[in-house]
Amino acid sequence: REEEEENLSEETKTWISSLPWEIDYLGNKLFKYEGYWYYEDVLQSIPNIQSGFKPQETDIIVASFPKSGTTWLKALTFALVQRSKHPSDDDHHPMLSHNPHELVPYLEYLKSSKPDLTKFLSLSSSPRMFSTHMPLHAIQEPLKESPCKIVYVCRNVKDVLVSLWHFFNANKGVQWNDFSQTEKIIREEDYSFEAMFESFCNGVTVYGPSWDHALSYWRASLEDPKHVLFMMYEELKAEPRTQVKRLAEFLDCPFTKEEEDSGSVDKIVELCSLSKLSSLEINKSGALGGVDFKTYFRKGEVGGWKSYMTPDMENKIDMIIEEKLKGSGLKF
Ligand code: A3P
């Protein structure tokens, strides 16, 4: 880490320190860049992604706001795209020994110095699968002119908020802002649901505001449906088979009649299910970047927020959502 910190150029440090910042509800410093809030380590990777990421035509990018179903969509995308190489009923399927976050890495968490990013990208096999929590505009420059595909998963923000709160509570020991030159101030009250709620409503959570994030991909999916697919967590839950087939078609790997008849869709849905993934040893005991894989799997409920928000909270966030999504055609 010290070495990496040294690698941060003076130019990058100066740029970051010139940005507006706020302390989030976890006591970490968040910086505002082009309308969104980032921790320093992600922020400093943006110039590297913009100059070091050269997409290939077949690249697939799984994009999401945190806690919207990223792990699930990564699993489904990997299982779908790799199904001829790794049939989903194979006892040696990579998903049985790897967490989906290992199989589809985050662009922003690949080692930040440019040569490492370039090396990793040249080593990945085709089609390469990456993910990102960054809003669309942050990755748009390198993707310009590229036919690669983006799949976005969106979820009801009230469920996202609750999920995020649980996730941060389960990972209190993790230092999210690794490169921080600032001291992290840990105060127990920062972990209260009320504090999280206020931060979230103000848009001041990592990669927030969540509504703008979703809208950026929503609009792109309307403008360029061949390259951007917008999926809803709730629809995946309600009709997984239909949504998985939709995803396969978008990714140009539709199921054949023989595959459908032999139960291939169901097998993928089953392999990627919350119950299956969370029962695997790798996901019970593994970790990456200090985060235990088990904290990526909780209840996966639709509407679980109702047990957490008071009527006042519900009214407040509903008014914000209504105002933000007005006229967009997007509903969550
Ligand atoms: P809850 O905290 O509401 O249970 P992300 O993957 O973006 O970090 O989102 C995590 C949320 O997705 C958690 O929601 C988690 O339980 C749920 N989740 C993880 N894997 C899932 C799967 N395979 N199917 C459905 N939901 C899943």
C-alpha cells in the first residue's frame, strides 16, 4: 500500500485535493467529481481507466450502483457467456470455487498503476468481463466508438439503502479509503440507520447520488439499446428465466432450442441463485480486499426496507425519487 501511495503522482494528489469533499456517515472522506461522490482510491484510478483501458469489441461491462444485485448479475453474465466452456452443471465450474467478484473484476479496483491495468487487460481471455460502480460518464470516454456491451442492474433505492447499511455494518473493520491522507474518524453513531438515511438522501454515499447513477444508464439504454441493457433486480427475482434469456439475447449468445429443452436456462438460474452461491465454501470463508464474501449475500428481499424506514423517512425519500425521476420513464 505504501508503495502504491508513492505511485500516486503529485498531479493526481493535487487534483484530488482541489475537489469538494464531505465526511460520509462512516467517517470517511468522500470527494465530489463531476457530480458524484468517490473515495480517494477509486478517484485516483479514473485517469488510469480513461487512458489505460482499451476496450475490445467483445468486452462486456457489468455496471451497477452498489447493493443493486451486482454479485448476482456478475454470476449470471459469467455463467451465460462461458456456458459452452463451463456447462453450469459441471462439478468444476469456476463459480463453485470463485466468488463472482473474482471472475468479473471491478475496473476501478484493478491495481491502480497504469502498467498493471494494461497487463491485466492483455491477459484476460475473450470475451473479457469487467464491472464497475462508476456512473456512465466516467467510463464513456474509453468506450466511445466501441461496440462493447454494458449491462446495468438497478434496484429499488430503498432496498439498496438498507442493503448498503447492512453491508457497511458487516464490514466495519474495512478501510474503504485506503489511500487517504486524512484520518478516519470512527464514531459508532455514524453507523446508525438514521445517519445512513440522511447521507443517502443527500446523495453523499460512495458513487452517489444513486438516482443520478441509475438515470445515466437508463437514458443510455434508451438511446443505444444495442449496447446498453437496463435490468431491474425485482424483475430478475420475479421472472429469472425470462430475464436471463433477455440477457443472453442482448449479449449475442441466445439459448438454442436444444439448450432450452435440456434445461440450460434453469441450470444457470439455479447455479447463480442466492441460496446456491451463499452455500458454497468459497463464499462462506473467502475474502477479497478485506471484504468477506459472505457479506455480499444476505436476504435478497424485495421490499425489505419497510421494516427499517419510518413513515416520515418513506415520505422524504419518495419525494426525492419522484422529483429526480420525473419525466424519465424510469420507476423504482
Ligand atoms: P440484501 O442486502 O437486500 O439481502 P451487490 O451484489 O450489488 O453488492 O448487492 C447485494 C445484494 O444482492 C444483497 O441484498 C444480497 O443479498 C443480494 N444478492 C447477492 N447475491 C444474490 C443472488 N445470487 N440472487 C439474488 N440476490 C442476491
